[in-house]
Amino acid sequence: MIGIAANLDNLGIGVTLGSRRIYVPLLSNLIIAILSMIATFLSMVLGEYISGLLPTSWGNMIGGMMIVILGIWGIISYQRKRGAAAVKKNGNNGKDKVQRVSWLESISLGSALSINCMASSLGAGASGVSPYLTALSVGVFSFVMIDIGSRMGIRFARSWLGKYSELIGCVLLIAIGCYEMTV
């Protein structure tokens, strides 16, 4: 259950990326999942030792801020592309092209999502849940949720909202980040 709960935001992130026509390839998705597994395991072990010293809300706050920053960065990028497209005006400007998350970008995204996993993992570690099984569960569901979300988002981008899907995706990132900061 922790694996699913810790990765529901990954589904939203996957949909957001897909709607912006950004596909998460296998290697990038594995990197994100592995980072989540490592963060979960370390947080659970740490949670066993310092369960009463640090508030668990710190993990959600930091991870949420990173996701909000990614969303703001995406809006800035969207505005720059829109400005360049208005000047360029040559055909489709690559709007039909699906981009891919590089392995370097996946480290940044995986770090933000991993920090979100840390809050629930600290609590689970303090309650005595197995860190090995939980970390494995978090990694598997991270991979699955990102993949499903990305595929759903790419299909969504083909709809009539596809014209604004990148902007909508960025706003969703900001909303997910704000939600994470308040939980």
C-alpha cells in the first residue's frame, strides 16, 4: 500500500509530461524508480533511528517546492517557445514531435519525486515496516505509474486540448507541488 500511495503523484507527473509530448523512456524511468527505491530505503532506516526528532512534513515541503519549480520552469520555457514560434512561423514548429526525458533530466525529476517518498518512508520506518519490501514496492509502482501516466498524457495531447497541453501540464506540476507541500 505504501508503494501505491507514495507514487500517486508519479501518475500525475507522467500525465503532465505526456501531455507536454514528453515521453519517459525505459532508462529514464528506471533511474527515477531506482532513486525512489534508494530514498525510501534510506528514509525508512533513518526513520527507525530518528523517528521523534524531525517533522516528516519536511520531505513533502522540499519535494513539493522542487516540483513547483519544475512547473514554473516549464511555463517560462513555454512562453519562450511561443515567442520564438511567433517570430519564426514556419510550419508546425515541431509540435508533432515527441520529446524524451534524458537520463540527466530523470535524475532531477527522480530526486524531486524521491524526496516526496521520504516523508511517508520516515513514518513507515518509525512504525517498523520492512524497508526492503517497501523500497521494492515503491520502485515498482514508481516505474508503473510514470509509464502509465506518460502514455495517457501523450494520448491526451492529441485531443483538441493538445494545443495547450504543455501549459496545462506545467500548471498541473505546480498544483501537484503545492499539494505535496500541504500534505
